[in-house]
Amino acid sequence: MTKLKLADVGADKPVRVSVDLPAQVHRDLIAYAGVLGQGQASVTPQKLIAPMLARFMATDRAFLKARRASVQSGAG
């Protein structure tokens, strides 16, 4: 099985957001969902966006550093 950065699409109470994606990004989401769905229940591209964003933010060192500094200063 292909080792993807995104392994689990968890279920959580959703907040509705509308976004406009470039066509290429949408095609890539469809392809990613297809790869991720192999051997599992099918995953829709829409279900990938939140976990991908969460993973991106969790691995962005500059963001994490700024967030820690903000929390320590009492601003967030």
C-alpha cells in the first residue's frame, strides 16, 4: 500500500465553509481520494480538505513557533 501523509479521515462535527479551488487542485484531490480509498471505504475529495489542512498546519514549524509564542504572550 502507498504510504500517504494522510492516513485517516476522522469524523468530527463539521463547520461548513465554501472555497474555490483551482481545477488542478480539485483533480489532484480526486486522485488522492482514489489512492487513499484503495482497500477502504471510498473517500470523497471534500472529506480530504480538512485533514490535509490540519496535517499541513501540524507540520509547519514556523506556524507552530508563532502559535506557541502567541499562547505564551497571552494573545491566543
